[in-house]
Amino acid sequence: MDGPTHGKLIRDPLWNTIHLDSTAARIVDTAEFQRLRYIRQLGLAHLVYPGATHTRFDHALGVYHLTVTALRTLRERGASPPEAWEGEELVPYAALLHDIGHYAFSHALEELEGDVPADHEELSRRFFASPALRDALAPLGLGASERIYEIIRGESRIALRGLVSGSLDLDKMEYLRRDARFCGVPYGEVDVDRLLQGLVLLPDPETGAWEVGVHEKAVSALESLLFAKYQMFRNVYWHHGVRAATALYKRIVEEAVRGGLLDPEELVGPTDEELLYEISRRALEDDSEVAERLSGRWMPALRHRRLPKRAVELTAADLRGRRIEDWAGGESPWKRAIEDELARDLALEPGEVIIDFPSKRAMFQLDVLVERKDGSVQRLGSEGLPGLVDLPRVARELYTTARVLRVFTLERRKLDPERLLERISRPVEES
């Protein structure tokens, strides 16, 4: 029987049936969690992959399901001392709530750095302060919301935190499978069952502290996770059309904030369509130059899928021997000045040239304990492990290959690559 007392059963296209216990059901029924139904998981990727309209709501339920499954598997395996299970009762709800703080269109606005209040994990604290969510978490005891927040932020000391935040967190396994399914691409296949079966609770050989690790026999499944992530970043998340749409959306929000149409704090809470509607409304009611650009050119371009065009596209091979300045991968006044200088040279309006060099340094981060076949425990970190594929080196090379430097223009233009590189890079000596 379904209901707030008995929990709920939810049919899911990926994991079939998801069982929510009574606490999870109460969390899901809060307005704060229901908001995630209207935050697209992949931001603006649906403008390229029409099926990518799945949401943070779907994904959060899936992560909860995988976390409950992983905990059950670890329990059945046994052989872990009581201290390794401290905080176990909070972990499924940390998994369920790990994305509660997302901005509209998911990760895109976090790339604006100083123009937004914080990243989505830090913003979770604000949502935990809501009376409805506090009431839903009340059965877990005093301080539960703060402890769950620490798990989400990766600041908790409990051994099972790695199921929610870390190299083996179940968030990655879930979103890769779900995103591939709804984009209709074959790249996100991860051997989830093998990874779950390979999870073990292990003592750190240096400190003795317990944490989630993996048995050596499941390292091949860890490799599948690594390569699936690479393929999805290269073909979906950093697809040129997805990045063009994301770049335009970021520029719209950036200009709305800097032009005084939006306060940065107003970015916290709105859903995808709420935020776009509010920017459109305020731009139409304002007579500033920024408002005119937003209402007359940029918002219609996004709504009607008239995406920015590639004036330059340079791969890792094209960039060999050059070091792109760190500021080119983020947002800064210096970068904006160069973009607007290029815009003047190309007879475009300010803001209509965008340098895009996406970065996600933790994308292939590996820091995980491995139980070797002889029973010893070793850490797979930046130096790799003898006898295993050099995953850290492979991860670094995959990251470099996945990144592409592009310059987008709101009207079709051509830009000399050498001229661009002179402004945003410097030569490096090949070793």
C-alpha cells in the first residue's frame, strides 16, 4: 500500500521499480523536492538531443535506489565492524537530496562563478532550512539535516560517505546510464551490477579509517565507468551544439545580473521556465541597452534555437605546444574584455562573442581503496597501482582529449585561430 506512512512504489524506465520508504516518501512530497521535476537533468541538451528532457527528480530517485541496493549488498557481505556502519541510516536520504540545490538548467550557471551565490551542493543548506523538509527529516533525529548536508558536501567522516560523494559515488553510475538512455546514444553503458557487487568496506592502510572501496576483480567495471564518462562528455555534455546553447544561456543570465535586471540571489529557487520567463518579462519592461539586447536578440535566439555559431574550433591536437591561460576556462573581466574586443573586430554587439573552453578538473578524479586478490588494501590514487591499468594516466589523457576550445558568435563569422591563440595562450616546450 502506498502513502506517507507505508512508503511508495515508483515505476522507472531505467531501474524498473523503485521502493521509497516512508521517510523518503515524505521528502519526495515536499515542495522543495517536487521543484526538481522542472529542472532538466542536462540543461539545454534537449535542443540537440530531443529526448533529453529527463529531470533532476528522475535522477535523484535513481541514485536513492542504487544507494539502497549498495547498502543491502554491503550488509549481505558482512565482515565489517560496527564503526564502519555509523551513519548508515542517513546515507539513502543524502543520495535522494544530493541535487536539491540545483539552479535552473542544472550545472550551467555554476560556470559563472562570481556571478552566482554558490555551487549547488553548498546551496543545499538553504533548502534544508525549509520547515517542510525539516519535518520530513525529523524521524532521523536532531541534527540529521546538517549531517546529511555534510555527506553531500563530502565533508562527513562516516565510512559510507563514498556512496554519495567520491570516486565511486552512485550519482555517476546513475546519470551516465540515464543520460545515455534519454539522449538515445550508446555511450553511457556502465557495468553497474558488477560495480555494486565489487563494493567493499575497507580500512585505510595508513589511518585505519573505514571507507567504501572496490575489490580488484571489479576494477574492469571501474574502467567502464571511466570510459563511459569520457564518451558522454565528448559526445553529449560537451557537444558543440550543447555548449553553444549553454554559452548563450549563461550570457543571458550574466547580462541580466550585471545589468541590474536580476539580483544574484534570485537565481536560487526558480525552475527552468520560471527563470527564462522572469528574465524575459523584466527585459521587456526595461529600456536599457542590455534589456533591449536580451528581449530583442538573445532570448528569442534561445527560444527559437538560433544557437551561436562556431567561429573557431580547436582540439587537443590543434593546441599541442600551447598552454591556454587558466582564465580562458572560466569567467573573468579579462576574458570578457577580449571577447568584446573580438566582437568589435567582427562587427558584432558586446557580449556576442563567447570563448568556450569547458573545464571539469575532477571529472576523472580517482581516489579509491582497492582490495587486492591477496587480501591487501592499497589506494588507487594519482600514481596508479602496480599490476593494474594506469587509470590515473589514462584519465588525464581522456580529459585533455575531451576538451575542445571554441569561439561562438551570435551571427556566423570566421576567426583566425592564430590570432585567437596569441591572445589567450602561450607557447610551452614539449617534454
